[in-house]
Amino acid sequence: MKQPRIVLVNTSHPGNIGAAARAMKNMGLEQLCLVSPQQYPSAEATARASGADDLLAAASCHQTLDEAIVDATLVIGASARCRTLPLPMLDPRDCAELTMAQADRGRVAILFGRERTGLTNEELDRCHYLVQIPSNPDYPSLNLAAAVQVIAYELRVAAGTAGPAPEAQRDYAGAGQLEQFYAHLEQTLIELEFLDPENPRQLMRRLRRLFGRARPDQNEINILRGILTAAGKAAR
Ligand code: SAH
């Protein structure tokens, strides 16, 4: 079984990185991944990690989110807010159950955003689902490490329960393969003059939502890319 990866995106305060590591270790999680943290390594992170500094030492660090999730077959974004172009929403319990049901098949990545501004739309474009911790609508944002704690706790609870029956084995496409597909799709739609690069509107985002719901496997992505290649040839 693969442990879910907790991905902290562009965190400003090193203390939050340490506190998140501690929250994870308390709940038995080990896979911490940092994407371009603003201040790291840092003595404050180590201090706040307390006895979880081994998790910090083992954390992987990446320049871009795409590198951090290239092998992930399920990507879930933690967000305090509903967004204009909605993704399917989970509560922390459903998030944990879904994660555990997928964990023997591929890597699940759960993304946490910046303290001030959360995750960008481009980052949310990489997500299959959003997870929202129910909270006071007048003050919905938890501290970053507190949000990691709630999600990690539910993962721990779900790990101890049987969970839903697993679905049939599928080789889901990883985020890296999906990004290559989206780039190919966009390029072909431009060649076909269906997509106007001067006025793209939300077309690619809507198509991402569509394919995100379908969760194509590797074979299906290869078929789709074959179709794109044929369409591109026909257009030329
Ligand atoms: N002002 C930011 C909040 C950032 S809090 C915003 O409106 O998006 C830092 C991160 O903690 C968020 O990006 C999210 O990943 C997580 N987080 C905080 N509160 C949350 C909640 N209620 N549900 C899910 N994630 C939450």
C-alpha cells in the first residue's frame, strides 16, 4: 500500500512546515513533499516539528507542483473556499475513504495551499477533487498545519476501518502523463481552429474537469493521443 503524499505548496512560514510534519507523524503519515517553500530549510521548521524532524529530513522538495505530483494517479486539493468552476467536493471523511481505497493502486497526493491565498486556479486544474473541512462560514480558513492535522486524522481513522469494496483494478494515468495529454489536446484544438489562443475562455479548464471526472487509464490516454495525432494530420 502506498502512503498518501502530503504536498505543501509555496508555504510562507517555515513554522507551519514543521507543525505539519508533526501533525503527519502523529497520525502515522510519512510522505511529506514541499513545493518551492519560501523559507526552507529553517531552524523554526525543525523546532516546530519537535520529534518529527526525521519527516522533515526525508521530505522531498520540488521547484514545481507538476514535478511533485508527476506519478500521482489521484490528486485532491484542500481548499477552504468553493471556487467558481467547481470540482467535485469531498468532506475529510470521504477524502480519507477514497484515498485508502486507491492507495494500493497508485499514489494519492493531497495538496495544501499558501497561508494567504490558498491554491491557484492552475494548481486546482491538477486536482480530481477538492476536500473542504466544514468550518464557520464567517471564518472558514484553518491554519495550514491545523488543516493537515484534520485530514491526517481522518486518514488514520479510515486506515483502521475496512472501507468500501475496491473497484476493479485500473492503471490510472499519472499527473505527468495527463499534463502531456492536455498540452497535446490544446495544441490540436488550436490547429483545428476550434480553440482561439487569443480568446481561450475557460475551454481547457472545462475539458480538464471532464477528463478529471472520467479519470482515464494509461491505455485510454494513449488512444486519445492517437486520435489527436490523426486529427492534427488531417487538419494539415
Ligand atoms: N486564505 C486562504 C486560506 C489558506 S489556509 C484561502 O482562502 O484559500 C492554507 C491552506 O490550508 C489552504 O490552502 C488549504 O489547503 C488548507 N485549509 C485551510 N482551511 C481549510 C478548510 N476549511 N478546508 C480545507 N482546507 C483548508
